[in-house]
Amino acid sequence: MERAESRIIAMSEELRDSISLIDLFEMFPDDDTAEQWFVKSRWPDGIRCAHCDSDNVDTKAKHPTMPYFCNYCGKYFSPKTNSAMHGSKIGYQKWAIAIYLITANIKGVSSMQLHRSIGVTQKTAWYMGHRIREAYKIKSEKFSGEVEVDETFVGGLEKNKHANKKLRAGRGTVGKVPVIGLLERGTNQVITQVVPDTEGETLRPIVYVNTTGNAIVYTDDAYAYRGLRRRGDAVRHGTGEYVNKHAPEVHINGIESFWSIFKRAYKGTFHKISPKHLQRYFNEFTGRHNARSDGAEKKMVNIVRGAVGKRLRYKDLIS
Ligand SMILES: [Zn+2]
């Protein structure tokens, strides 16, 4: 235990609030230092087995890539084991920089940008990006108090985009993928879910699952929300209303701002996202939004912790 522990303790105890490029290269000058940062981030209270969670661990294991051996279950492991980085041959320094870039950029990072920034192939960068996005997938608590609910459509042809509002009330639009979003005003936390259509039978249960019974829910006036078993009101966008003078709390401006951040990034960073992977991109944008007040290093540590148990095989990604 001593060697690894003393190295971990030697690292800074305080998480960094902001990270400059200079800091980044001081934090991760090589793979060994970066590996110790992953160890400290994944196991802040001491190394535990990545297979069975035992703390009976030998930290001087003789294995080329897995420095730890579990005396309880008899298996080798590393900070990558049983996480979104499982089996990756990419070094810890590149992983740390990739996590930094994705957590620090509000518009996300394309596989082309990642490929150029860390010197891996674009295919590897694409896979790394999805593994990091997978780590953002976190189950949240039910929202309470005032909650805004809205849907948006992603993809499709630019010239058809103005038709959006008209088509909202009915089924999804051709070539576009519908997404429902909820925003809890008290905490400014967001939940997003890609949906097959915008029928009431699809949308209402998502509101029930994600809000407490006494939540006050504001929606647009989509037909789908009529009869919703929640207190609240609808903004009548159809009649040109965005805020009601007599009831200024009735609006969905918060969730609409979230959609615009996603859409600007979609246009500026990613250009095209396969519907198959869209939820993972929403996990990334939702996770980054929900963690926006965390310091820079905490954002990175949360990815390391969130990645545990989220193995994502390349063949499943492309199948
Ligand atoms: Zn074990």
C-alpha cells in the first residue's frame, strides 16, 4: 500500500477551481502522474478492488498494465478496470486531457478536435468521446417546486426548421428526433430524454417519473400535456405569448435556453449526430449544465467516478 498511498498524498489535497493549459501539463506531465490522479479520483478513501470492492489489495502487483491485485477475489485491476475506460490502451495522460477538454468546453469537443489535440486517430477520439459521455449518465432525484417542461427536435434539414412550432403538437417531424427536457427552477438542474414521438402517452409518464406529486409544472401548450396530473400552467406560444403579464411565472425560458446551447453546439461543433447516439450527447450537455458551478478539477473527478461500472464496447457502439 505505502508506495501508492504516499504518491497520492504527495499530490495536492485541494481540487483546483480553474485549470490553465500550464496547470494541465503540470498536473499531468506523464502517464504515471496521470495514473495516480485517476487512482486518487476514483478511490479518494483508499484503493478498493475494481471487481469486488474489497479493500484487501496488493498495490505492488507484477502485471504490465494492472498494478493492483485483489487478495480477496484473486484478480488484477487498474483505475480503468470496470469503467468507461475499461481495456483502453490509450495512456492516462491522454485520457486526462480528453476529460479536461470535454468538461471545460461548454460547446463540447468534436472527434476531429480531440484527434488533433491529443494525437490519437479520429476513430479512437470518437470512441473516447463516447466513453466520456457515457460517464455523464447519472440518475437524478425527482424534481420538485417549479419545473419547466418542453420538447425540441434535433436534426433534419435547415430549411424545415421554421416548421418546428407548428409540428410540435403532433407526431415527430420527418428526419428529426424529438427530445423532452425538464428544468427544476430552484436548482437549475436539467433532465433530458430522447423520445420516439411527442404523444401524450409518451411524454406524460416521463413527467410523472421525474417530478414529485406536488411539483408545479409549466409547459408549452402542446396537446400532449393536457390532462397532466400536476399543478401548473401552459404558455400559449401558439397565440404569440412567451410570458403572461398576469402570471409572469408561467414560462419555459430556462429549458429553452438549454436547448439553444445544445443547438449552437450541434451546428458549430458536431454538425451531424446519428440519432442512435443522440441520448449520449444529451447526457454530456445535461451533465455539463448540471455541474456548471463545480470547480474545474471537480468536474473532471466526477467523470472518473461517473465512469465506474459504465463499460462501453466499440462493437456495441457501432452495431
Ligand atoms: Zn476483488
